[in-house]
Amino acid sequence: METWRIVAASLMAVGGFILALVAMAQTRDRRGRDQLDVLRTGAIALGILAVITLLVATVLPSTVSWGLVAASWIMVGVVTLAD
């Protein structure tokens, strides 16, 4: 496996995990949501993250892979800087 794929997949996994945690926190903060809703949101987000990370690590071309990594980290930056 090429080195850039390992680096891109690792960055995608870390950024996506942060976004999954944010999605779970936002679900928890909504009124009328219970723990099952939070767990369901986390499972869906982590499932999508696993598929995207696997695609980045194996078959996607470099421009698409790095575009997804950049987009995820831009979202992490926006979410962490938002009030």
C-alpha cells in the first residue's frame, strides 16, 4: 500500500471520528432525544466513516481522497470554531 493512502486514511478516520462525536452531541442536546437516538446516530456516522475510510485506503484516486480529507478537516474547523 502506498504511504499517501495510509496517511490520508488515518487523517480521514481521526477527522471523521471527531465529526461523529459532534453529531452525537448535537443529537443529545435536542429535546426529547434519548440515549438510543444518540447511539443510533453514532452507529450510522461511524458506519459511513468506516466505508469512506476504506475507500480512501483502497480504491479512490488521490485527488478525491485528499479532497474528502480536506473537506472533513474543514468541517471539524468550522464546528469547533462555531459558537
